[in-house]
Amino acid sequence: YDFSAFFKECSPYFKDVDLAVANLEVTFGGTESGKFSGYPAFNTPDSLADVIKSSGLNFLLTSNNHSYDTGLFGLKRTAQILKQKGIEFIGTRETENEPIYTVKEINGIKIGMANYSYESSPENAINGRKYINGSIISAEANNLVSTFSYTNIDAFYTEAENTINSMKSNGAEFIVFYMHWGNEYKTSANTHQKSIAQKLSNLGVDIIIGSHPHVIQPVEWINSD
């Protein structure tokens, strides 16, 4: 499986910047998880990780609605493969002992970064377990994926505030939140995105970068309250 053709035109741009970040919306579940597969449940050959690294991408986001496509095994194995390939990432963890954010020094500036994805149909969740992309995830996986619930957004705001404070205590001078949210194929942000973005700005987030819609939505300047 050779994915290099998909990166040929983009690679020079990735290699020309100080930090190239991308959303990894697949899992490396391995043959242990069955056949390699595309939508709706992604199980991707490990060779993709090699091409990603050689392309110039040097940081990945792993919290999205496909994080659990190959279950707990695939969730953990994805983290393991990225570690083996030397690719940094945030959004999911192999163990609860690992941090949910990172602080990277880029050209003398310490940048705090976190990645969260939306939970789906929280009313269908059982015993507090998260419901992601039509699946109730295992109890062990619950704290291995950084997520938020539209219907319990205050809990996310509390976590976000704690994360931001922890970043700053670890030297972060600039805060970036990567949010997997919104409606697919809509070219404008919905009310949830706008209200959450405003609150994150109020809490001290400097840049919010979104994914999930698969189309470009407008860039907006937000003034904190």
C-alpha cells in the first residue's frame, strides 16, 4: 500500500513551515482488527504513517469521530504505531498516565496544544461511557479520547480551563485548541461552534482550528469578553 502520491503536491508546503499539523482520521488497527477498510470504519495500513512522516507533517491530531473505528485495540495500537514512527500526536492516549495536551517550543515560543472531538448521541451513552460515531466505547477507553458533549458543555469548559491553566504552568505562552466539530459539508459554522469558540476565547485560547465538515468554513476574529 503506497500512499505517497497523495502527498506529492503538498509535501513541499509541509516541509517549508516550522510546524505542520494534520488531522489523522483513521486508525492503525492492524490485521488483528480484520481487513484494511475505508468508510465507515477506517483500518489503515501502517505504511501510511511512514509516508506521513516523510511528507513533512510532524504533528498529528487523533481525536475525531473515527478514533474508535477499530475499538480499544485499534485506539491503543494507533498510538503505539505513531510512537514507533516518531510522530508526535495529541487527542488520544495509549494510557491514562500520558498527558492530554502538549507544550512545544517553536522558534523560541512555547505553544500549548490540545485536541478535542464531539461525542455523538450522549442520550444513548451507558453509565457515563462516551458514545462516538455510533458506538459506545469501552470503560477503559473512556479517558483515552479527549472529547466534549454538546449537551453537557459546561463539563468541557471546566476541563478546558484546567487544561489551559496546566499548559500555562508548563510555560505555554500561546494556546491552540484543535476542535473536531460542526456539520459535514456545511460552509458556515453552526451555533454550537460559535458559542464554544467564544467561551474558549474567554478562557484564554488564542487560536481555534476546526475539522470535520470536509469543506472550508470562514476564518473569524473573536474578541474575548
